[in-house]
Amino acid sequence: MTNNTPLITEYEHVDTRTLQDGWLEVARNIEVSMMQAGAVPGDDYTYLDLYKLAQPIVLQQLKDGAINR
């Protein structure tokens, strides 16, 4: 039986201008995209995979001033 429950919880309120919430939201969007493509949470990817994939995007946002530390 495959797991269709995302690893990252969808929160009702996030502040994407902060580093922590911005990173969380980018990682969650990556996960949603991966699941739509058929990836199985926990089997095909982990939390660390999602955060590593989100890292370059978040660092660029930080550099551009779109998010704050």
C-alpha cells in the first residue's frame, strides 16, 4: 500500500517573508509537485531531500531580499 500523506504539513498561516516559513513553503511546494508526478513520500524522497531541493531557491530569495533572516 502506498503512502499518499505528504511529509510536510500544510499550515493555515505562514509568513513566507521569514527564512523558516519561506523554506518550509518552498519545500512543501516541491513535495506537492513530486507527489503529482507520482512520487511516494518516504519511499521516493525524505524531508532532507525536500529541503536540499528547496535550498538554492531559498538562498536566492534571501539574496534578493524577498525573505528575511
